[in-house]
Amino acid sequence: MHWPVQRIAVAEHSMEPALRPGDWLLVWRGLRPGRPPRIRPGQIVIARHPERADMLLVKRAERLLPGGWWLASDNSAAGAVDSRSFGPAPHQMIEGRFLMRYHRAGAAAITRGKPGT
């Protein structure tokens, strides 16, 4: 069964300050399996690494190119893996779009939409 919403944990520092390790994200995967949701430049997306399909990436969709989306890290100093190392991510590698962030137990803040802006 394909659930349209998925929960993802942030594990690395590549999206700081918008997202931090330990944050949890709700991600919209879309209603149709195999068809990624609509993405606009500037949105945070979840994508499969083009060379390691078992690895999920949390990145910002910067721009749409002929080969797919250019995915960027907000914190390039973290030595992050993004389109600078593997090029544009093909459309079928996009798993979903960021909906909302929530923190681990004990934290009160909830952020909707586009964090960091």
C-alpha cells in the first residue's frame, strides 16, 4: 500500500540552519505510486541518491534542468552530498516534498512550509 505521507528523520548537518539532526519531517509523497509530487524551486525534497538507491537525501530543489532537479544543501560547509557531486537528480528519484517539521519529544516547536525563511 502506498501512503501519501511519510515520516523522515534528519540525520546529517547538510540542511542547517533550516533543519537539524534529530528533526522529524512529514513528507508528501503524492497519491499516485511511481509519480513524484509537484516540486517548485526552493522547496525541500526527499530524494534517493542516484548512485545509492538505499540512501535518502534531504535537499533543497534549486532548479529544474533537462536531466532532473539540481539538489543543493543549505550548509555546503558540512561536506554534504548533493548535485555538486552527482549532477541533476532524475525526476523518478524524488520521493516527496517537505510538508512540516517537528522536533523530538520535549520540544514544542512545529514548523510548516519552508523552514529557514
